[in-house]
Amino acid sequence: MMRDTPLHIPENHRRAIRATLAVLDEAMCRFELWGNGHEARSVLYSEENRLDANQRKMLLGSIRAMRGHLKKLRDDLRLERKVQDVSIAIWAEGAVLREAVIELGSRYLRRYGDLPDECARYLDQEVAKLIGHLERLSD
């Protein structure tokens, strides 16, 4: 239930609180997927959701309770909802991932020791292809 009188909180504090609670709420969205049985499956990454029915029920109940508390804080502190534009998220994560993938090139892998020439050429070609895919995703 919303407070009758607003709490007077400085704007810098409000932004810091909102940012942290938005990250917490975003994590609850991921946890909710797992509570509903979601398992990601891909080429080099997969999830095993070994939660049993009781654990899922408890997890989803805890998420509901936490969201109730988050709603109360949002209302009491007059916090604005963070709206994530998916296209911007794809662009931002793609940009970060692009830099990480670039460092799979032979020039960067030298820091781990010598790399056979054939392997270096192969990796450089494949890394260039991955970067191209990331750039298309970001576009």
C-alpha cells in the first residue's frame, strides 16, 4: 500500500535505489523463467533445470513476495520503471561481445604462448565471421 505522504529522498539517492532495484527485478524475471521450467539450449551453452516441483513452487512464491515488496518500494519512493528497449540491449551486448570475440584472434592469443600458424589462420578467419554476425545483429 502506498504511503499517504511521499518520502523526501534526494534525486541522487532515488536514482541509485532505482538502478539497484531494477537489476534485482530483472534477475527475478530470469529466476521466474527457471521457476517455470525454462532451460536454454544452444551450441556451447545450455542450462540444466533440476528444480523439482516443490522448489519451483517455492521459488515462484518467493518471487511473487519480492515483487510485492518491490512494488511497495516503487510506490513509496515514487520510483520510475526502467524500460529496456530490446534493440538497444542487443546493440549494447553485441558491442561488448564483439570486443571479447576480437580478442580470440591470433594476435591477442599470443599472450598465452605461441600458436601454430595453421591454427592462427583458422581462428582469424572464424573470428572475422563471428564479428560479422555480431555486427549484423547490432545493425
